[in-house]
Amino acid sequence: MTSVPPDAAATTTRSPVLGWRHVAVLVTGPLALAIAGVTHPAHLTSESADWWRDLHVVMLPLFPLLAINVWVLLRGVWAGVDGIVAVGARVLAFVYAAFYTALDVLAGIANGALVEASTSSGFDVSEPKSIIFGQGGDLAEVGVYSLLASSALVGVVYVRRFGLRMLPGSLVLLASSYSFIDSHVYPVRGVVTMLGFGVAAVLLAVPAVWASRTKQASPAADRGVGC
């Protein structure tokens, strides 16, 4: 009878492989976005236009970090059913990053610059501003629902790999993604939503770190996991 090599068997059931440095990476994006969100103007006006624009320039590299979190959480998961689910989550996270960045550029940077310019020119920009907001919102909708689906798939992988102890973190991640659909980073809900992403990442990643360390401490596991 042909037996499956230990390293092949381990690879097909490989859990996310994380270290403490990955936990630090996972909380960086949500925390930075929460801090930025505290200063987010409630409305785009001639008085807030310059900061509205500048803030969205600052957040331009920050929003994709939520997508990077998905990739970090699924580090090492490529084979088997979980690998297929993980690839789907990664693709959806990429879609989120691409489409939500469009919202940041259009509704944030472009509209902020437009309103700021209108202050000195005296032109009425209410109509083009509304059009740009609408276009940005349409693109963002694709992004946020992609992130919601991606988060659900992350939860599936973690519950399958580690059991029901991962349910709280999975639910917090899903709730944060759902809230993000219409909260952006506006205070107060948007800020809490960003913090929720960070809390969810910690709840999921810390047990994964301990599991990785336990496997590394076992000679048998070392021979089975590979690199």
C-alpha cells in the first residue's frame, strides 16, 4: 500500500504560519486608519476642503493595508480545500484594494481639491462634486462587498484549521467589514470599525502564532511542515 509522505500530508492541511512580527503588521493598518479617522471632517465644505484632500492623500497607502491583512492572516495556506478558499479571499482582498482606492482618489482627493479651488474662483462646483461622489461611491461599493466576502472566507479557513475558538475573531472581522460598507472612517462608527479590524486580527492571529510555535517546538512537526 502506498503511503503519503509526512511532508505532503502536512502541506495539505497546513495552518496559517504566523509570528509575532505578523501580529504587529496586522494592527498597523487598522490603528493608523482609526487615528486618521478621528480627524476626518464630517462634511466637505470650503472650510474643511484642504484637510479633506490632504487627509485622503495620507490615507491613500493605508486603506490597502486592510487587504494586506487578509494575505498576512492566510500566510502559508495554499493547498487543499483551505488553499482554494484562501486564494478566493486573497483575490477579493485585491479587488477591495483596487476599487476602494478609487473612492479615496475621487471623493477624497479630487473633490477636496475641487471644493478648495472653488473657494478662490467662486465657481459653483456642487454638480460636479455630486457626480464625483456618486462615481466614487459606486466603485467603493464593489470594494467593500469584496472585503466583506474576503473576511468571511478568512473566517472559514480559521475555523476549519483551529476550531470554534476562532469564531469570536471571525465574527468581529465580519462585523467590522459589514460596518465598513457605509461607515468609511468617519467618527465615531468609522473609527470603531477600524479598531474592530485590529481586534479581529489579534483574536485570529495570536492563537495561530502559538500554534506555529508549538509545531516548531516539535521535531516531528518540523520534518512535516517544510518551508
